[in-house]
Amino acid sequence: MKHLLNLIRKLPPETSHKVGLNGLKGLNKIGLLEKMFDFDSTREQHKATLLNLDFKNRLGIAAGLDKNAEYVDELSKLGFGFVEVGTVTPRPQFGNKKPRVHRFQSQNAVINSLGFNNKGIDFMVNQIRDKKFDCILGVNIGPNKGSRGQQRIDDYSECFSKVIEHTDYVTINISSPNTPELRDLHEISELEKVFNEINRIKKDKQINIPVLLKISPDEDEKTLDLILDNIKSFDISGLIVSNTTIDKSVMKLNGLPDGGISGKPLFKKSNKTLKYISKFLNKQSQKQDNFVLIGVGGVFTKKDFDEKTENGADLVQLYTGFIYEGPAVARNILS
Ligand SMILES: Cc1cc2nc3c(=O)[nH]c(=O)nc-3n(C[C@H](O)[C@H](O)[C@H](O)COP(=O)(O)O)c2cc1C
């Protein structure tokens, strides 16, 4: 298994990603996946009820790994308690020019400039409609690349109204660095427009699904404070902290490509933002049962997982840890 993983890792990153996940699909089809990665991911000590949802455990897959919800069953069988699929946009799009994923093995890091390559919301809905997964499902939504102004708000609305009946929670992604001007949505007047629409749809459809917001680790405290002050008025059920960083100083290398940095170099930076937010909410007594903080960024081991929870995370996600540690990463962290 180790040799096979090493071989797959030698392929170009996007090919290796596809080959690896399709390999897991193949193993699942012949009933070998659970046997190979067998452990009890549902032990009583791992269980948590948050957002009125029953999580078999607190470790999840972060957005971007399964952009089109094609591998949820497999990821759940590897032991993850929840899988966040997407980012999905209304219309399919290719994303940015290749190569757009770079691995830096010596630093356990990835830099990506994918730009929301995905098959569109209708494909996603077909993937998840009428399916029962053995884990909680989240759908992460975003706008198409060329959308600006009202069209961008409409993009979130379209994805949200199409997916609301088919998922356990939805994440509003305003923090990917690879879609031009997306991070401007951290501005409160812009964010308000998005949540006005989201809350209107929830009301119209009478479905009170949890809606989370995924934020960037590169924002200053003033911007964070404004968002935190508006959690209640926007009816935000949780924050995902954080997306990738564009701060190249976290890597000890020169001449890096542009894009979002993930993995080990992001660990400290995302923890700092997480801790700041957790403290802010505790001070304001805003941290209630039905609000969650999801810690993400640089989780590879049980120690990393524990540090996220010590910094205030109720749930933890990972992506780059999956690339470097392989499909047994959930078992290693949870057992
Ligand atoms: C190749 C790649 C693609 C990603 N795509 C998305 C995405 O589509 N939407 C999103 O919200 N985050 C995306 N992310 C960010 C991850 O969800 C996560 O927030 C970030 O990588 C930090 O976690 P990690 O250090 O465990 O990877 C992506 C990350 C990587 C490495």
C-alpha cells in the first residue's frame, strides 16, 4: 500500500488526486475499502451533536478535495464524520490555467490556484439527491469567475436554493484567493446582501438549514470584529477558520507561485485567527450551543487535531493532511 501511494504521489498533482480517489472508489465497489481502513470511527467518545446534527465524530474533509460530490461515500468509509463538498458554482467552469496545484513535500504544503474548477450545481445536486451517506454532508458554494455585483449575489442564491433540500449544512465561501475580488465580500455591506438573500430563501422554503461562513486567515482584526458583530443579525450558524493564505512569508522558500497556501505552514496562522475569534465570541457570550467553529489548516496528526480544539474548534477539517498522510489519516487521528 505504501509503495502504491508513493507511486501515485509521483504523478502530477491533479492527476494523482484523481487516480487516488478513483482507486478508493474501485476498492469500495469490490467491498475492500472498509476492510482495508477498518477502525471504529463511531465510538461514543467521538460522537457530537452540533447544529442539531449528529456527527459520528468531529473530523471532516475540507472543501476542495471532492469538488463535485463524487467521493462522499468513500470518504465517509475512511472514517470522516463529515464531508464538505464543493466549492460549487451555478455554471460549470474549467478554472485557471494549468499547472495550478504545486506540492512542496519538504514543507508539507500545497499552493493552489485552481479557481473553482467544478461541474456546476446541477451536476452536484444529481450526485447527492436521494443518497444517504453515513456522515454529515456540507455543500460549499461560490460564484462563477466572471460574476460581479448583483450577479455574484444571484450566484450564491441559485446554488443555495438548488441545494438546500439535499444537504445537512451549506457553507458560503468568500475566502478563496483564486477567484478575483471574492475576498472583498468580507466587507460587511457586501456580506449583508448575500445573507439577506440566503435568509429570504430559507424563509420562503421554510427550511432552517445551518449556514456557515468560510473566512480567510489574511483579514485584519477590524474586519473580523465586524463580521463577528453581525453573526446574529445574519443568522450565521458557524465559521470555518480558515481558507488558504496568500501570505508567502509562512513558507521558508523563495520564488513561490501565486495561489493559496495550505498545509503545515498554515497551521499557526489559522490557529491564531481561530483563537482570536473564539475569545471574541466567549467574551460576548455569543458562543451558544447552536453555533460552531470549524478549525481547518495544517492538521496532519492527533496532536494537531487537539490543538485546534484547544484553540476553540468544535469540529476540525483537513485537506492537505490527506494528501501527505494518505487515506489512513482519519484512522490515525481518531483511533
Ligand atoms: C487543492 C486545494 C483546493 C481547494 N479548494 C477549495 C475550494 O474549492 N473551496 C474552499 O472553500 N476551500 C478550498 N481549499 C481550502 C481547504 O478547504 C482548506 O481550507 C485549506 O486547504 C486549509 O486546510 P489544510 O491545510 O488542511 O489543507 C482548497 C485547498 C486545496 C489544497
